[in-house]
Amino acid sequence: MSVDYEAVHESYDRCLKDDTFFDTFYDLFLVKSPEIPPLFKDTDFRKQKQVVRVSVLMMIRLGLGEPQTREAIEKLGEVHSSRDRNIRPELYDLWLNSLCESVKQHDPEYTLELEQQWRDTMQPGIDLMVSMY
Ligand code: HEM
């Protein structure tokens, strides 16, 4: 199946129609592993939800091949690397699963096929971040 960025972008717009998408996301993500909550112990979640909202859009746009988008994700990879926040690569699967579960809850047009499009769209950005670990 080829990646349909437009379909994922439209799905993301539907998810963001109400303001609670990233509330759902962090509710799901934080309980995926006991390793996760301590990493966010000093986090201002109001701010975090705003910046993650923008970064998911960047992840979607990575496939368009714009150099600024790639640089922004590399910067994000540096923040998550062993030199900074030390986010173990295994945790990205939990992150992506939480994102897809949130899409399922918030996008009225969710299908399994759309979820696969989401996964295929996010994976190159995740691979890029993990490669910088
Ligand atoms: C591709 C997946 C991910 C994206 C797009 C993403 C996005 C972001 C963004 C935009 C920030 C703010 C960076 C900054 O302040 O400069 C951030 C911070 C952070 N992320 Fe991620 N993240 C991802 C995966 C993960 C995973 C798997 C974890 C594991 C627990 C994680 C834990 C954190 C933590 C602990 C912070 C710092 C929060 C703070 O400032 O207190 N992230 N992330």
C-alpha cells in the first residue's frame, strides 16, 4: 500500500476539531509502561500538548521532502536522544500505538486501512529520531 499523506493529513484535521485529542493521547501513552510517567514528571502538559501537536504535523510532512522539516525532526531526535532526554527506542512503538488509538477515538472516519496509512506515514520520522539515539 502506498502512503497517502493527504488522507492522513485530513484525518489529523478531523482529530483536531475538538481540543481533546492530545488529552486522549497522553492519557493512553502514560499508562503504557511504568517507565513513562517519571520521564514527564516535570512537564507542563498544557505546553507539551501544543508542541506535540505541531511536531505530529511535521512528521506527516516529512515525506514531502522539505529540508526544514527534516532538520526540525533531527533537532527533535537530538532532544530525545541518549545525550538529552534518553528516550529508549523501544518506547516509540508505544508512542505510535497510543497515537493510533487516539485517532481511532477521535476520527469519525477511522478505518483499519487509515490506521495503516498513519503508521506508514509516521514511521520514517520515528526511524529518523531513533537513528539519532
Ligand atoms: C515520534 C514520536 C515523538 C514525537 C513527535 C515527540 C515530540 C516531542 C516534542 C515536540 C517535544 C518537545 C521538545 C522540546 O521541548 O524541544 C517532546 C518532548 C519530550 N518527549 Fe517526545 N516525542 C515523541 C516520542 C517520545 C517518546 C517515545 C517518549 C517516551 C516517553 C517521549 C518523551 C518525551 C519527553 C520526556 C519530553 C520532554 C518533556 C518536557 O519538556 O518535560 N517522546 N517530544
